[in-house]
Amino acid sequence: MNYTRNEFLKLTGLSAAGAIAVTSGSSFIKDPAASDFKFTLGLASYTTRNFSLDDTIKMMLRLGLTSVSLKDKHMPLDASADDIKKTADKVRSAGLNLYGAGVIYMKTAKEVENTFAYATSAGLEMIIGVPNHELLPLVNEKVISTNMKLAIHNHGPGDKLYASPDDVYEKIKSLDKRIGFCIDIGHVQRLHQNPAAMLEKYKDRLFDIHMKDVVGETEENSPVENGRGIIDIPKVLKTLKKIKYKGNLAFEYEKDGNDPFPGLAESVGYVRGVIKMI
């Protein structure tokens, strides 16, 4: 059964204020996705790009988000191996799963080498990246030699490398199966494509998801709180349950860069409520 946003809020008793209030005193002990759903709710730290790593950790703990993919703002690409390890240890010592980093652009062979060394130093599970097409043979070699996954991120209208997950697949279909997808559902929607259909289509190599909502199907970046836009979030979540997705659902809340917490809290609260109702 599908619900409008207002019907959903009435049924669950959620509101923007409620989503924030529930986080103000303590963090969640158990993720509601843990029982019937196989994925984990996390954060893509581009959300907190204007805040420190310490602030990012505090926001995550308040919201009960347990996994994170760090942007280079929070774990610099040019840091020493020791400093990268210290940053990774700091995140993990807070009880968070640092599973990835990105989005990282790779335009030269040296950048490919540096990116895989960086990920290895941090003990990551995967790189969320955008390698130039001509570098994919080298990327394939690095994935095999390091056993590091690469999740290629689609960037929607105007992206000449990987606009759609379909573009990603055409470039990686003959490569090692550890090269797969970080599907950004907002950018899929902006291409007039169906996010849920894409998630199911590429389920076998779906490593990461950037969770967001958008107000329209345009080339302009038009982010909004989850549940306020045009993406069928319940359908996305039902699809993830259907395909038994076991990765991370990373909130990438791009709106309100200087004050993301209220909108992020509302987005997390909305998704948790939908999960509860499915």
C-alpha cells in the first residue's frame, strides 16, 4: 500500500520537529532496519562538508546512523598514511563503521595509485569513485591486487562519464565483479529514470546507495528532505527489501550545507518511519 507524505506523517506521528526531538537526548540503540531489512542506515559525509569530522561524528551518533563514507574534507587524500590511519581509528573508536570514502575522482594513473593506497591505509571496504574511462584497465588491476571494491557513482544530467547506472554498466560489464555501483537515486530521478528499477536491475553489483530526494527532473541540483520530493521512497525501500540488499543506505543530504542537521534528521526520521510501515 502506498501513502502520501501527509498520510504517512499522520499514521506514524512524525514531523520535522518530532524527528529532531527524538534525537536530542540520546542516540538510537538499535536500527529499525536490522530486523526485516538487511541494509544499514549511514551517512555520506558530503552532507556535513562545512563541518569538522568531530561534528560529523556527533551528528551521526545523535541520529543513530552507524556507517559512514568519508569525503576528503574529513579524511584528506593527501594526508600521510599514518594520519589517514589515525582518522580511521578515530571514527571506528566512536563505534562507527567506516566502510568507504568518496566520491573520489581519478583522472590520471597517479591518482588511481594514490586512491587505492589511501583506501588501504584507512582499511576501507570500498572506494566510491569516478575513474576516467581510459583508466578502467588499471583500476581493474588494482581491484584484483588489493581486493578493494570500487563503487562507481552516477552523477546524472550533464555528466560526461557516468550519467546513469546504465553508463556505468556498459563500461564495467566485462571487468572484475568487485567493480560495481554506488547508485545515487537523486541523479537517477533527474534523468527521468526509475530509481527502484535501477536498484533491482543492477542488484548483483550494487555496493552502495546515496539516499536523497529531489523536487524535480531537471539538470539543476534540486535536493530536498526525504519524503518532500518526487522520488517514491517507499518503493525504493520495498525494492531493497525484495532484493535483500545488504549494503549501506547512505544519506547524502545536499541541501542546507551550513545547517544540515534539521533536514537530515527529518530525512532519517521519514525513512525509519517508512521502514516501520513496510
